[in-house]
Amino acid sequence: MKRRALLEAMSKVMFAGSMLPVLKACSASNPGASRATAVSPKLGMSKADWREILPADRFAVLFEEATERPGSSPLNDEDRDGVYICAACHLPLFESAHKYDSGTGWPSFTQPIADSMGTKADYKLFFRRTEYHCIRCGGHQGHVFDDGPPPRRERWCNNGLALLFVPEGEPLPALRG
Ligand SMILES: [Zn+2]
């Protein structure tokens, strides 16, 4: 195929891709395309350090950008008041008041706690998604989409393995790292 035709074909695929219902999904598993999340240097923690501390499944999501199986997290059904914290460094990331059932099988929120997340573009599925990560440790949390409920219309689609839930009234664990 000539280069020009190839580019046209690619742009069509990308346009069509942006309309696909796959957008409703949180993320597709694609281990071959895994990229390392930038680990925050300010904590002085390397990926190897986190690997020692965290269970393998949590480590894979947080620091190797794996995506848990939809419907697999007990946090999907968690409806108590409380705070969701980063499973790696324990920074509070979401409040229960902003959790909602998106029907995707992943814990979903309409907004994070202010200044708790960093974002970056992610082309893993061949179209642009916005990946977000804990601002403190750099741990990958999930992807944010623009099909959430009003008024913000944001859907913060999170891996349950990247979070710990602390019910209201219980003390938050000390920050780690
Ligand atoms: Zn963190």
C-alpha cells in the first residue's frame, strides 16, 4: 500500500476506533504494549522496592499498567462511606461520595480528590485515552473518560487492586514510601 493510502486508512480506523463501544470499557488487557509508569523520584522508591512491598497482583496493576478483570474487585460493591486510598503509598485518592455504579465492572468515580492524580495520554488501544496515576508514588490507577454522569461528565475508571478502602471512622494508615 502506498504511504498516502496507508495514512488515510489509518486515520479512518482511528476515527472509527474513537466511536467504538470499547470506549465504555475501562481498558483492554494488552501486556505486550505495557509501558513503565514513571515512578515518582520524590519518594525515593524504585519499582523494585514496590515489588517487594506489594502483592504481585497489585504490583502488576500499579507499576506495570496491568488491568484487572472486570467485575473482579470487591470494591465494585463497596457502598459504605469512607475514603479510597492508593494501595501503594496510601495517599487518599477518592471519596465515597463520588463513587457511582458505571456498569463497567470497575470501581468508578465522578471525580478524584483535588491534586491527587497526574495524567498522561495513552495510545495503547490505538486511540487516545487519558491514563491517570497517583500523584505521590506514580502508581497507575486507571483511565478517565468523558461519558460520566452530569454535571462533570467524567468517569474515573479505576482498578480496584490499585485502591484500599478505609471506612469512615477508621484511621487512615500512615503514608508509605
Ligand atoms: Zn500512591
